[in-house]
Amino acid sequence: MKKASKIIAIFIFTMSIFVGVGAVEVFADTASQTNTVNEPVKFIAKQKGKKVVLKWNKSKNVKGYIIYKNGKKFKTLKKNKLTDKKVKKNKVYSYKIKAYTIANGKKVFSNSGQTVSIIVTDKKSKKVNAGRFKYIKNQYTISLNGKVKLQGEAYPSKKLKKKKVLSRKLTWSSSDTSLATVNARGVVKANNNMKTGTVIIYAKAHNGLTKKVKINIENYAYPSKIKKMYMLSDDIKPLVTEHMAEMTKIVSYFEFENKNNETTFDIDDKGNLSMSKKISISSEMEKTIFNLISSMPITVEVHKGYVAFNRIDFTVYDIGIINSIAYVFQGMENVDTGYERIEIAPNWYYQYGEFSKGYFEEEQE
């Protein structure tokens, strides 16, 4: 027996050298697939005559499904469809589903089970099941750190619009929580991880009827288009026509990498970059800010909620005029920048202000 064990050990060792790391990956994947159970999706209940028909999408790596009816175990089956004949009219039934697989001789279940409810109706029924949705938009665009409150209710089908629906309330879920999450009230919030893309939010009625809402998550620091160019003064316009790349670099840096700063950058009499309040920044960012200010007579104001690129001029009447392009950090759209502003791109604004020279100088001290 010892000799046989030794031969087997040598064989395994030899095979591991021959196959290499790939063998380890294959075995690991196989084990992982065996123990992973995906939750069934698109679980829906429909009435067909005097029966209730349940359907759902097949899950990967699943041996079977367990259906619970009104909180009690009802059926165990391998197919993805079930007809329940034991129902009574004008009574509400709830069904829950779980998937399972077999690992080491034991059942391993999906993490959670979906639940649907349905009322068995006839022509005299006062309440009916959801057949459509109202007040739901198909698509939204939000910023990084942004959020949006989704609206929507379940209603009977148009043929039964005079009836009341069993429940108008919707439940919400996200196709990719690394992009955005949604709570029970339908508030979608983009995650604070600088990840952009498209996520699908599912609105589900009591009986499993589902509608998709597409949420596009964009980084507004990189505007695709500048609008209302005619409103910008000629003095400030070069910022958005020639220096947008530098500005997007600067605002992204202070929004995500070096947050919560308060300072103003300028160039002093010796030609060096100066700060009203000393903060630590990278050498690359220091160079970017210096090059931008050297290209145009502006200052760069950094605040906890926004960055402003200000051009300051004085008229012969000692009136201080400020033309400014401001970028408000994503998720902080209501922050006060101290000026009236006109949106020229999402979270980007043109600002204009007038001051007496004395008042302006006093403010700068």
C-alpha cells in the first residue's frame, strides 16, 4: 500500500509540473462553480384561468428550485415553471423561490429568494394585479457622487383601468452595485469610486412585472460640450476653448485626490507660484496650475465644494470686474460660489461680478 501511495504521489507531482498553474486554476474554478448558486431572476406570477402560473429564468450551476407558498414549503422541482391549481378566487397568494445546487452531498442555496404576490380574480373582483407602470422615465444621467429619486407606480392593465391594483408600491434593485445603489424609496446613488458607465435599475411590481430604468453615470469634470458660448466675455473665453484640458485636470485633482482645500493660486512678483494658504500638492499639479496662470491673467481659487478660474480687471472708473469659470464638485450642486452663475455644461458655470476697486482689494486681504 505504501508503494502504491508513493507511485500516486509521484504521478500527481509529475502532472502538476506538466500542466502547471493552469491545473490549479481549473480545479479552483470547478470548486468555485460547484459552490456558487445564482439567485433566479425575472420571477413572475400570472393568472391563467383559475390557476396561477409561476415562471423564472434558469440560473447557472443549479440543480433545482424550491418554491414556498404563503411562507410554507410548497414544491421542489428542476424546471423553471410551476402551475398552482390549488388557489381560490379573490384570495392573495405569495410565493418565494430559492435555487440550490449539491456540494459535498449537501444542498447549497442561493443567497436570497425573490417573492411575488398575486390575487386570483374574476370579473367581479374589485382589486386586480399589476399590468403596467406609470410615471417611470426610461433613462437618467447623473454625475459621480450624484443621485436621483426615481418615480413610479404599478397600475392595472389598460383593459382593467377602472379597477384598483393590489399594490402600487414598487421594489427596486441595481444590476451593478459597484456603479450605483438604490434604496427602498427608489433613490439611486452613484458610488464614490470614480467609476463611470451604465447601470440598470429594475422596478418590480408585486407580481414580478418588471421595468428597466437606464442610469448613465458620467464624470462631469470632463464636459462633452460647452453651451452658451455667446454669453462668455472675450477675456474669459480662451479658458474653455484653449485650456479646458488643464482645467479638467485641476478640478479632478481637487475633487478626488486632494479634497477639502481652501486656497488661491497666483504668480508673485518673482514669477513663482504663490498660495494664499499653504497646502501640499503634487509637483505635476503645481506645474499644471503654473502653466495655466502663465497663459492667462487669472487666479485659481480652490474651495471645499468648487474650483473657480477668475480673471480680474479694473475699468477707468475703478470698478473691479470678475469674469470666472467655476466647476462645482459632483454631488454638491447647491454650493454657493458667491456669484450668480449660468450653466455652460453640467456642473460648469460662467460667473460675472462687479465691485468697487477698494471693496475688492479689501476682500482680497
